[in-house]
Amino acid sequence: MLSLHTSPLAQPGSGDSGGLNVYVREVASALAHAGLECTTFTRRTRADQPDVLQVEPGYRVVHVDAGAHDLPKEALPSVLGEFGDAVIDHVKNDFPADIVHANYFLSGLVAHRIKHELELPFVTTFHTLAKVKAEGGDVESQWRHDAEAEIVGCADAICVNCSEEEHQFRRLYGNPPGRIEIVSPAVEHAFFAPGDRGGARRALELPEDVPVLLFVGRIQPLKGPDVAVQALAALGRPDALLLVVGGASGVEGEAEMAHLHRLAADLGVSGQVRFAPPQPHHILSTYYRAADAVVVPSRSESFGLVALEASACGVPVVASAVGGLLTLVDHGETGYLVPDRDPDLFAHYLREIVDHPGHAAALGRRAAERATRYTWSFAAARLRRLYTDVGVRQQVSCGA
């Protein structure tokens, strides 16, 4: 597996770390449990990172030197060749491979080269796509559009997270030469499960008798934390709290964080918004359990792992009606979907939850039951079958 731009061992919710990190880490672990030998190559970002870290039997992470440790994400295209050279050397001499599976388009470009140089079947998971982001108002460079077209044209299999993402992919990119396979991310149910709200609030030193809303994610415009703040103000409950859990991310991250503070002040809700840094999973679940509702106002989402984690904890989700969130949230049954990221409509549905505890409890019960469908072992089983299939089929030829 390739995860060039962010390590599966990094803390999700800060920098460039998010659902992709969780996916790579958990699916590699599940593949190892299923009997596959799995090596994830990622770029070294600190001098103290070991060359090879054996995470568990059958699963290792290899830190590859490629550029300065603090190289910004925008400069990573300049080290693709160096990263690819190192991975190819490792595969030839240390960790023989039968499949190369790329995560994100930067890794996909390296995997495309590896496919041809080592004659390995090439599987890719994009996680985000330029054309999808553009529809949400986040325009990417033409270079990225061209890079993703190159990957689509040569991948033997493209993994998407859900049926909605598959429809979106075919609408925007057409039918690729390789196959499309739905491999949904999942949730670790040992961490994310319903629990006592009062106990969670006491652990977090929150009042037990007020509405608590929760936003979890990287602080960047794409994730829409400003909509969560606006929805809090529109809710019109001076006793309500909004917890914002996450760190600044990307070139606009610090500016977005400053914008949130100004927005809260301008709307008169500064005293109702509390910020917390990214949290490890075993603590993040306590934040979910403490909340009456989780707000997911993203501009685009290929899946929406936060929505699934919240649902697994039995907490209703109010989410943008985009991408994978359309698959994860059953409107009126497990939570609510909001078109056009309308803060007033977010507030309307949040009011349905916080003003009607019995209804909210029913939403949460159905959400938790629905979330049981998503397990990492099932995701790994689908991948294992896919790997076996592409390993015996004739590879896609792109003429490179």
C-alpha cells in the first residue's frame, strides 16, 4: 500500500490527517488478520521515525526519505520520483509484492509507475477527486485533473466507498478501463458504541442538562465548520454548546480557524463554542457519546467517516446532502440530510433533535443498528477477493 502524503500512524484531525489515515491503518490491519502480508509505504516527516515499524504481525509501515521532512503538501509532486525510486528498491530487495494499492492521487501516480516497472496489478482508492471537489466549490489545479485522468486510464481496479460515489464517479469520469469495486470504510466497534451520555459529559467536564452539538474534523473550508457555528446561532438556544474537535489543516487552515473565532463573536455565540485539539479514537468516542447531535456540513465527502463513527455511538447526525453522506444517513430515520448546506435548515433539524428527546433516542438507536453493517473485516474480505481477481486477469494497458 502507498500512502505518500500522510502516514496511517498520524493523528487524524490535524494537518493532512483524516479519514484516509484511518482507512489505510485499519484496512491494512484487517488484511493482516486475514492472512495477507501488508506493507504501507509513507513519506518520512520526522527524523525520529524508524525505517520500518512492525505495527503487528503481518503489517508494517516503511518510512521513505523523499524531500525535506517539513515539505508542504503543495510541494510533494516534486518528490514523487524520489519516493518511487525508494519504494521500487524496497519491493525488489526487502518486501516483495503481488499487488500495489495506492491511496490518494499522489500515491496513484507513483503506483502507476510501479505497475509498469515491476509488472504489478494496480489498485487505487482516490478518497477525494478533483472534479467532485470542484462541484463543491473547491477548485483544484489542472495538473491534478490530468494526473487523476492518467490514473483512471491505467488502474486495474478503482475502489470507491459507496454506491453514491460510484454513480458520481461514472457521471464525472465515465466508465474506466478497469473495474470499479465498492469497498466501504468501517468503524472499530470496540471503540465506537453507544454509551452513557452523563458519564461522557462528566469525563469531559461538560454540563449535563444543556444541548451539546459536536463538529469533528480538520479545520478547513472543505469541512464547513463555519456552517456549524452559523447553525448554532440560528438554533437560538443560549444554553447550547458547540464542541469543535480538530486542528487547522491545509494552506487555509489557520485562516479558517481565525474566521471561526470572528464568526462566533459576530454572531454573539463565542461563549457557546469550545475548541478541542484532535483526539485519539479511544477519547474521541467519549466526545460522540457526550453529544446530542453531530454536525457534518462538508462541501463534499467521498464517504464521511465522522458520520459513521457518530452513528455507531448512537448519536443522530445532521449532515450535508452530498457524496457518501447520502448513503450513511437515512433522512428522518437515523438523522437528517441538508441540501445546500443551509445553516437555518441545519438549525431546524438540530431543533428537532434537541427539543424532542424521545425522537432523538429513536434516531440514535436506528443509527447504531445501521452502523453495525460496517466492519473492517468485511472491507478486508472484499479487498482480498479483489486482489485475487486482478492478480489473475489481464492488466489494463494504457500504453505508458
